[in-house]
Amino acid sequence: MNTRIYLAGGFKGNWHEKVINSLGNNFICFNPQAHQLDEADKYTSWDLYHVDKCDILLGYMSEDNPSGYGLALEIGYAKAKNKLIILVDDRSIIDEKFARYFLICHESSNLVFKTLEEAINYIKSF
């Protein structure tokens, strides 16, 4: 059975596609960017359902993510479900105030990488 990965993080940039293309057919990626749901109750249910079904949550806090609230919720839920959580945090490097508050997500994650490429290469080892 292929490892299932939930892609948690903002919708800006093409990082979802980069991960999916880099991992190829060896993984099943749950991509919330693809669900096209606009109502909060519907997309939150979709997201948490798929976090529940994944083996790994890959969280990406990009520097252009406006808040990270959704990512924080998904990390917390994945932690409660005892999922492997891999976090990439680009924003804390450029925003000291944000970094101080986002440490809770670092501490809740199993691994924290500085770049998306490092995280992808690690995931390929599964």
C-alpha cells in the first residue's frame, strides 16, 4: 500500500504540484488545493477527514502564507491522531515575531526542515 500524505499549508505558489510531481506514483497525496470548496464548514471537514486518513502530514509554512491558522489546526489534529508530522518553515526565518508564536507547531512536529526540497528527499526514503 502506498504511503498517504496530506499536504497542509497555504495555496500560494505551486508547492503542492512540486511535491506531487517529485514524489511520483509511490505516494498518494491528499491535496486540499484541489477540492475547490469555498465554505468553511465543508473545506474544514474535507481537510480533517483527509488528515485522519493520511500516514504523514507534510506542513509547509511558506513566507507568503498570511496566517498559518489552518496549518496550525491541521498540525494539532495530526498530533492528536499520532501522525508523522514533517514541517517546513520558510516564514520564521524572515519574521522573528511570527517565529516566536509558531514554535508550538515546531514542537508538535516530528521533524522540521528548512527547505521543501529537504523534506521531499526525506519523504522519498519511505
